[in-house]
Amino acid sequence: MRQWVLCVLALALSLGVCRAQTGIVGGLTSSRPDLAGAVQDAYNINLYHVGVTQKIPLLFGFAIQPSIIYNVKGSCLGTMTDDIWERSFRADMRTGYLELPVQFQWGPDLGGFRPYVFAEPFLGYALSNSVCVDSSPEQTWDNLRKRFEYGVGLGGGLELFRHIQLSVRYFWNLGYAYADTITVENITRAIANNRCNGISASVAFLF
């Protein structure tokens, strides 16, 4: 029985590799870290992701789709007040990750379109880190607690004519993103348990 199952899986994978499609993917990433202990409020900031992807179809509507993307996540920190004598504060924090997400999809092929749901674990490594305070030029800092990140996303999508994919996911970053304190010029804020959760929307073109 076990050998029969392994043979079916091997056959499905070999057929899928033969029918694999490679393409490009890009879209918006909206994230807001968990800033427990921070002085300012944190707001979502809309950034982006872009990369390459490959869809490997299997049997019974299943598919595997690994990707390599550059994903920029971050947050807007700020204070808002009705007192005209008190100046508001704003800082945009951004971190760019090289990520390796792998989608495990299922969805029926309905001819010209295929709706699907997916789970997407991912690994990433921080390549860049910057902050822009008010209107000043962006500056970099290098006190990431861990450059590696990991997490999982859940979502759904629609595939049109086997060549265009539209998808939306909610992702949970399960690793810590920043060190306990960040100091940029005269700004110091305690940032703990930063996991940078959010929503992303993607468009992929498969060839």
C-alpha cells in the first residue's frame, strides 16, 4: 500500500514538473508590526513585493507554487494631536526581505478560470533597513535582532486562462524583526515582539 501511494505521488510530481509554468509576480504589501511598549501609535504602510514564481500542477486540483520575491515590509509611527502648538511626528520604517514563499494550492479547473485556496509558509532574510523621520532623507540602521524571518500566509486566488493569477493573503510573521531599541538621531523607541503581520495582494503572469 505504501509503495503504491509513493508511486502515485512520484507520477503526479513528474507530470506536474513537465507541465510547470514559470512567471513573474508583484503586488502590494500592507503591514503593521506589533509595537508593544512603543511610545507612538503604529499605522499600516503600503509597500510592495516583486519576484519570480513557478506553478507545478499536481492531480485532483492540487498545485505547488514556490517563488523568490523581494518583499518590503514596514510601519508608519506617528503622533497626532489637535493642539496646533504641538508638532506632530512621523517616521516611516521599512525593511526589505528576500523571501522564499511556497504555496500549497487547491482549486477546481472550471475551464477558463480556476478559483483556489492556499497555505503559504515562507522564509526570509533582511537585505535592507531604513527609516525616514518627518521629511528628512532616509537613513539606515543595523540593529535587527535576527535578519532571518519566517511565517505563514493563508489566502485565496483566481487563475484566469492558466496565465493570470490574482490572489490575496493574510500573513503572520512568527519571528522577531527588530532589536529591543532603535535609535536614529534623537529618536529612541522601545519595540518588542515585532512580528510585522499584514495583508498582501498579488498579480502573477505565467508563461
